[in-house]
Amino acid sequence: MAIHRILENLFLVDLDLPIPGFSHFISSWIIKEGDRAIIIDPGPSATINTLINALRETGIRGIDYILLTHIHLDHAGGCGDLIKSYPDPLIVCHPQAVTHLSNPERLWKGSVGVLGDLARAYGQPSPVNRERICKESNILWKDYIIQSLETPGHASHHMCFFLKDLVFAGEVAGISVPSGNKPYIRPATPPPFKPEIALNSISLVTERRPQLICYGHYGLLKDAGNMLQIAKEQIRFWLTVIEERQDKGLNMDVEEILGDILAKDSHLSSFYQLDSDIRERESYFIKNSINGMLGFLI
């Protein structure tokens, strides 16, 4: 089991799926104090047993809060299943997420419609009792103060959470893939995408001056301010690449745009050093982000 102690009381749990390319990609963050914990993004329903085993292995007997950066299946789909085993926690989420958590039928159907077999691999979410959803935006827990911030962009129901010099960023700043060279960073801009909203959310996170950034996908990076700036520049750069193709009357085929972006974006320079299954996964998600931008531009 892959449990990583990142800082003294901060753990990262790998939530690998048995499909190519989905190792060291989906994860859950654990803040531990004694035998109690806060979970940030419990992950998909299909991997809840992995998370539960990790909690037991780290000596955690109870969960006080579950913080959801957003309710996409790979981040929050297992929330309802987790509280069947740990009934104590209050759940903190964006106000727009409450209805979908308590009645996930529409979320599930929409996810299957967009993601198909990938949604089925994540697993169908179970409903969450509305009484478990916390109305407080900031949390006082043990000696910690955790602040939340609404950060729409990747999703309309996206939030970030701040603890001391950490930001649990979900996908507000895109994703980071571990590589042997410099970090591989890319935007996460699925349809429907509105750049001004996403860019403003990144600015709001930057104003909090976090030093360390905990990605939903994947891991912790230092120099959070620089990572957030890269995220803004990348979104603008990808939009520019697509707009220039449009202005020149070039083919707007997603595959061709993918090749153009891979050739021009230095933050994707490690792409061809990634394992083939991870490249395939990344190609899928890059094209999804391109489609989000095309939906805005065209």
C-alpha cells in the first residue's frame, strides 16, 4: 500500500485504479493528529477500501472532517461510502455541491455520459445525508485553523483549503505529474470552461500567499506562488495557440491542436519521457482541456 508521509502530520495516499495510466495520479490527503484525522478528497468509490486500509495502517480511528475540493467522481465519489465506515465526520464542500452529494443520481448519469467506462471504473457514488454537511466555511480543529475559499474554474463547485503555509488546491492550478526532469504541469479546463473565472480563482489563491501546494493530481510542490503563476500563464498560452490557429484558418482538430501544444509548451517537455500508459492518459485529459477552451472560443 502506498502511504507517503509528506510532512510530520500530513500523509498522501495513492488511490490507484486497475486501469493503464492510473497509478500515482488519484490520491487523498490526510491530516493526522493523534488517532483522529481530516481527509481532503477521499477519492472515487472504487478505492475507498484502499483509503480505509491506509487510515487503519496509520493508526487513525476516527475522522472529524472530510473536505471536498470538488465533487467530480475521482475526488469525492467515495464520500458516501467512507462515512458508512466512519460515521462521525462533517463534510465541507461548495454550496453548489450539496444537492449532488445528497442525491448523486444526476451527477452519476452525467459522468457516465461524458466519461463512459472511466466513470464506471471510478464507481457509482453513494448519497450523503445532508445533516453531515457542514455550513461553516472555516474550521477550528485541534490547534489548526483551516480556511476555505470558493475557487470555481475547473468546476463551478471547486474550493481550496488553507492550513498554515499549505494550500490544498484540488485542480485550481491544474495537475502535476512526477517526472525525472522538471515538473510536468498542465491545465485542467474541461467543458464548460470560462477563462476569466478560472484565472480569477488562481489570483485569489495567490493572494493568500501559500508556500506549499498540495495538488489533487499529484503530490506536493514547493514555491506555490510560482506554480500558481505557471498555471495562469499556461491557460493564457494554450488559448493563444488555439486562437492563432483559428486566425490562420488552420484545422481546429483536437489531435492537431494537441500536437501543437506539446511542441510549444515548455511545461509539457517531460511528456515524451513519461511511461506510455501515462502518456495515453495525459493525451486524453489534455484533449479534454482543449475541448473546454474550444467551447469558449468557438
